[in-house]
Amino acid sequence: MLPNLLTAESFNSYPPEAKLLVVADLSLLQRLPLGFLPLLLREAIVYDWKFPAERRDIDGQFAYLRALPPEQLAKEMSPFVALRLSGELEKTDWVGSPAGFTEQLTAHLWTTHQIDDFRTAAVDYVARSSAALPADPLPAHRLGIVAIGQGVGDNRYRLFRKLRPQGAYFTRVRQAHGLGTLVEAIARRASEHPLPFGHWYIDGEAPAAVPDSVACVSYATMSRVRAAIRNRMQKIYEADVFDPELFRTKMAQTRPEDVGLSAGGDNALDRFRLSLLTEGSGTQVFATTFVQWAAREALRRAQPLTLFARFTPRQRENPMNELLAETRRLPGLDPQGSLVDADMGAYYTWLNQQRLSGSDKARFLVWFEDHGEAVAIGPGFERNQRLDTPVELADLVARVS
């Protein structure tokens, strides 16, 4: 089927809000080319489970395309119209399964040497549609806090090499009630600036208690879900013929209720938790990888005002089949190696925060848990500065908050 043959009934399999969204602009969708429309539908079909920031982006794309005069819309879509698509692609269920179509489209574009043209067209489109969507003013500056090194004793690794040039490096931080101080700061900001999915707490262990206004994701409390995911992965690995593309597709088709999450499978946060384990690499078995990926995805998708990520020790590396099974022997933890992972994870978290609006006013704090080292970045902190005078962690938190 081609886009011009779409009807409202074509979207009967879509969730309620997603169907309302696309049917309201049916005449627009009928004018979009097959090389573009399924990519838009891939985002729209999961509209019901998107975070507010993501919904705003999707709404903005529809508004941008809707506002274009016919001749300008044709010009915008011309690079996608020019793509040479196969008859097999036209016959796929690109309406009901736009994500599957996108995978096939990508493979087709690679084999026909059209991927560079497609990538250029997509980047240009995103730049123009994003520019047409004005950024909403933030109620306060963005704040990112990262705690690393839980369980590490004496340390000889030089921490924060990537982050020290960006802000002030403190060497004598007094950390009475350290973790509690950070959690309280997140809860306080959530109370002062209530926003749906605007404040996040990600922990490699069981998290401290936070109010419901803070979105909470924990590696430890998802142990049963991780076990169910690993079981599914193990069965696919042990199949007579292992197909990497089929593996990815089957993982993407996993529903929350399949692995013990919300019974109805309609909770945005449960869908997010599931995506961390089905789309991330290593998130099923390594706590540090899970926290880093969760922080990245929360910043990318929810664009929160506040993010606190706590890295905890991961298990030691072992053969993948043993890591997935976790039945023959429990692998030991590696606090020192995890510290190196978390140090780089903190740097990536800062980079991802800097990609969001308001980066010039954003603050960032990373602390070596239960130790005296920390780096604070943002207005009020001189870049590439070392401070050896004692300072309370609570005072640093107050300055970044």
C-alpha cells in the first residue's frame, strides 16, 4: 500500500492517543512519500507512552509539516521522493509495524548505496523542523548530579580527568550524610518545580525513598525483569540458527507484561524501563552500563530539569553465556574497575546534559562517594580550578541547586 491510499481504518491497531494524532492529519499523511512517512509513524505509534518532551517534539513535527504550503512541502519531501524503493518494501506492513519497515529500509538503502543521501535529507529535515519549534523557557536551570565509586577503598586512579577542565575540582569534601544530602536536593527541586517526568533518580542499587514526583529507575529493583530478559536472550542465542537482525526484532517486540512489568503495559515509565533492557547493550548484566544508558536515555527523551545518577559496582567480566545465565556461579563485584567505568559515565552524562536547551546556565556535580573528591561545573565555578580547602558537600549542593 502507498500513503495516498491511507484511511482512518488503517490505524485501527494504534493505541488511542496515537490514532487520534494521526487520523487528525490524515490528509497530510496521504501526501507524504513512503521513504519518509513510516519514520514519522514509528514515533507516532508509541505516542501514548512518550514523555511530555517527546510528545512536544512529535506535535511540533506535525505542526511544521501541516503549516508548509503545498509547493514547499513538495520541496521538503523531494529528497525522500527521490529514493529508489523496492516493491517488497511497498508490500510490507509499514503502517502497523513502522519500526520493522525502518529496519528493512535501512538495509535497502545500504545495499543500494543511497544511505548517504538519506542521512543528509534526514539531518536537514530535523534541523528545519526543530528550528520551527521554539524552546519553552525553563522554570529553573538544569541540574545534573552523579555519584560514583561506591564500595571503593584506597584509590590510585586519577579521577575526573575529563571533567576537571570544565569546572572546579575539590579535594577535601566533607560528606556527612552524603547520599542523603543528594537525594534531598532532588526531592526539594521536584517540590519547588513540579513537572511531569521533570526530575529523575537513577540508582545501581535499591534507591533511597523519594516522592512520587521523582521518576525513579533502579538496576537492583529490576532483578526479576532482568532475569526474564536474559532468559529470552539466552533462548535466541541458543537457537539452531542465530540471526542478529531477528534477535534485535524479537527484543524490540517484548512487551512490559511479558517480563513482569505493568499488567496493562501502558505506563510510560515501565515502557522506558523495558527499553533500557531491550535496546541497550550490556544493560542486562552490568550495573554501570545500565546507569549510564539510563541517564543518557532520560536526558535524551525526557529532557529533565533535574537528574541524579548513582553508579554502583558492576559484576566482574565473564564469558557472555555465564553472564546471561548467572546460574553456575555468581560473579564477584569489581569496585575498582567499576570506578573507571563510572568516571567515564559521569563525563558522558555531562556531555548529554550539555546537548539540551539552557546548557549555558546548567549546573553539574560529580562526587566520589564517601570520599573527599568532587567536581562542580557551571556558573559560579571557575574552569580548570583546584581547591584544597575543606568544603561541605551540602554547601556544594546548595551552590549548584
